[in-house]
Amino acid sequence: MLIFDAHLDLSMNALEWNRDITQSVADIRRREAGRTDKIDRARGTVALPDMRRGKIGLCVATQIGRYVGPGNPLPGWHSPEIAWAQTQGQLAWYRAMEEAGEMVQIVDAAGLKRHVELWSGNPPPDAPIGYILSLEGADSIRTPKHLEQAYAQGLRAIGPAHYGAGRYSPGTHLPGPLTAIGRELVKEMDRLGMILDATHLSDEAFWEVLELFQGPIWASHSNCRKLVPDQRQFDDDQIKALIARGAVIGGALDAWMMVPGWIRGTTTPETSGVKLEHLLDHWDHICQLAGNANNIGIGTDLDGGYGLEQSPGDIDTIADLNRLPDMLAKRGYAKNDIPRIMHGNWIDFLLRAWK
């Protein structure tokens, strides 16, 4: 069954982790064996061959380039222009993948329909992975007036915030509303018909965005605060508001977001007992609030700065997502709902957004 993953940091892994993800996960792990420069060395889970093996033929793939001001302890770049240059390098990698036949950029409904047809049934073993380009954290957009340039390059979705302070919005674990230029950015996104990703917004900015932005909203990789209490997750009122806007919420596989009590750097998949099954608990909760399964999907964030050490204990590579249909059936999900969760909800969302 075709799988759509709505959040993968593919270009970040290529350029910042120096991973050739045209090679298999197993080959990448062998090449990284013994290296300690990043916590997840030799423990990555995502590569294009493994995506094909698991029939993950569609994804939302990111650019990311955080600006950090003086005193900001987070990793990032010291000017918006440098951050922009980083995302342009990431774009160049995606273009190289397209030229090599590894990936294909999807920017409109016609291209999406063609790609879904290609991946329906038994796609060729070398079928390209389709990707919708998204920007995680808007810091690298030099000014709201520069957004049109990014749109022309194929950018179709933006999450204004990431972690901490941002030029356009405070993000995870930092309170506060959109900045003045953040409100300008949201209006420009509306004008261009872009998708706004509510993931990582501060609570104040979340509610401001829902009032200010009239276009399509999704949450590419977020779970439920009711099950794992942390501002990074959505509370029930936020989930209900997203449902009312027709949003799809992508369930994330970052282990600390799946089970409560995780202490980064201390807790492990083994000590926490976190399994892929825990994702279904978050999906169940959203479905109970919605009264149906039309607002959930997959947004793994696998290899989003972590690897096996912070993933479900029964995951080896992203190909293991193909176990989810059977797990959903055993959980009691209706036969027609399972393909919607695996890909259909995201595809229907995009077809509405791009009509």
C-alpha cells in the first residue's frame, strides 16, 4: 500500500549529516560506524531505497535553516542571508536527486495525480520518490517579500516556527505571538495559496494564525498533549480547531513525543518500552475528538536529528511503516479508513488546497 510521510528532513541529512541517502540505510550505517560527531551516527533509519522497499512513495520533504541571534544557544546561522544560502544548498541537492531520477518534485494537483497513479499497484522498483517541498521554520525567508521567490522554486508549505526564538514566530517551548513580520509572512502565504504548517508554533501564535490565515492548514508532525504533556504537542482544543479547519495531523515517531516521562539522553527505547503501536494511541485520541479518521496521517520526522536511539524500539528503518495497515486493522479501524490514514487524507487535503 502506498504510504505518504508528511515530514522528512531529507536534505538536512544529506548536507549536514553528509549522508548519501541514495544508498541503503544498512550501507550508510556501515560507512558511519565508529563516528561520534553526531549522536545518531550509524543509527539512521531513512534512505531512498528503504523508502521504496516500504512503498513510501510520497513525502513532504523539508528545507531548514535557522537564524540565531546573539545569545541564542540553539544551533543555527548568524544572519538570515546565511540561512537562506543553506536552504538554497538543500534545494540544489533536491534538484540533483531529480536529475538522477531518484525524486520528483510535486507542485500542483496534476503532478500529484500522475505520481499517485505511478505508485498505485506495483510501481517500478526504481520509481522516483515524490516530494512536496516545505520549509521548517521560516527564518531563512529574508523578508516576506522574498517569499514569492521561494514559491517559484516549488516551496508549497511553511511552518513559521521551529524551536525557541524565531524571526517570524516563537516556537516550541517559547511563549508569545507572531512577530510583526510574521503577520506579514502569513498574509503573503495566503496570497500565494501556500499551506501553513501549525507544527512547532507557540500556543499564542497558534491561535493567532488560525484567526489571521484563511488558507489551508496542516500539522505535519505532531502528537497529543493529553497523552504526552508538553507544549510541543497539541492540546484537545487545538486539535478540535485544526479538525474544524479540515487539517490533517501527521503522527510523529520521535519517541519522547510518543510516551510520557522520556528524559533526553537518558531514556532509551528499551527502558521506555516505546513501540510503533504507541502512535496508534495518539491517532485513536484524535479520531475520538473528530468522530472519524479523516484528520490523521503519517508525519514521522524519522532522522530529524535523532536515530534508533530515539525511535520506537521495534523500528529498524522507515520501511517498517508498512506494518501499520495490519496494526490498524487489529486495532479495529475500518477497512476503508486504513488507506486514508496511510496516504489518502494527505492526498485529499492537497487536492483541495490546489484545486
